Amino acid sequence: MASVQIREAKEEDCGDILRLIRELAEYEKLSDQVKISEEGPRLVGYGLYYFIYSTWKGRSVYLEDIYVMPEYQGQGIGSKIIKKVAEVALEAGCTQFRLMVLDWNKRAVDLYKVLGAHDLTEAEGWHAFCFEGQAMKALAGR
Ligand code: ACO
């Protein structure tokens, strides 16, 4: 038998406990009776950024990812994350923050534009390039 630890529950166990409550209710064929939901703080989105350097603009922030869980989208959370990244960038002495988005992602494109970003591909014709895998090894002579 696998080693199992019996311990008191902690606050961060709430999500797992709710899952077990639902499994039990399903076993008991009474799932429709479970009306509780997980309350309290929960991570529903994130923005992942790092610092880069532009020879023209100096220290800059690059927003690699931004994501808000589908059921929380459209409530202003993504805008708040982007505003926070702008604050971080300004506090760190940056004059800009950059990101890339897929051309079909119209919702995200529209959001960035509404918030004041300009499209460098449209305005200046930039293309994103990447060396990776075999191409990178070949360049490095390996
Ligand atoms: N549902 C409704 N409106 C959306 C949505 C959505 N799924 N996505 C973007 N919008 C637009 C709408 O025009 C809306 O404007 P409105 O409020 O005037 O109606 C506005 O953006 C919504 O703004 P927020 O509520 O602040 O944004 P949200 O919390 O939905 O976050 C985000 C936006 C991050 C794009 C989110 O929709 C998401 O996670 N989408 C899926 C993943 C994704 O596309 N990530 C960006 C990839 S690019 C990158 O990572 C750099």
C-alpha cells in the first residue's frame, strides 16, 4: 500500500477538499446537493514579465505571458495586470514595455490597443525571428 499521511487540513487544502466533497457526493449519487464553492483568495490569472535591454530605449520590460481564466475574463482583471506591469516598468526606470501576440488573437490585440499600445508590425513592419534547435546548433558548429 502506498504510504499515506494523515494530517490536519490547512487553508490551502480547500480546493482539494472541495474536490473530495464532490467525489463523495457523486459516489452517493447526490451531486446536485453540493452547493458550496471555494471561497476566499484564489489565483485566477497571471502576467509573467522580465527585463530586457533596447539599444534605442534602454531598460525595458517584456511581458511574456498574460492569462486570465475564462470564467474571469471580461471583468477588467487583464487590464489591471497590464497596468501593474506598467507601474513596475516605470518604477524600474523603463520607458516602455513590449509584448508579442498572435495575429488571430483579436481580443487580446484589441485590448492592448485600447490600453494605448501601438502595433510595431503595422507601424514599422517588424517580424519576429527565432533561431532554435538544429538551426541554432548548426550556427554554433555543433
Ligand atoms: N472576453 C471578453 N472580453 C475580452 C476577452 C474575453 N475573453 N478578452 C479580451 N477582451 C477584450 C474586450 O474587448 C474587453 O473590453 P470591454 O471590457 O470594454 O468589453 C476587454 O478586452 C476585456 O478587458 P479585461 O477584462 O481587462 O481583460 P481580461 O481580464 O479578459 O484579460 C486577456 C484579457 C488576458 C487577453 C484574457 O482574455 C485571456 O487570458 N485570454 C486568453 C489568453 C490570451 O489571449 N492571452 C494573451 C496572449 S498574448 C501574451 O501573452 C503577451
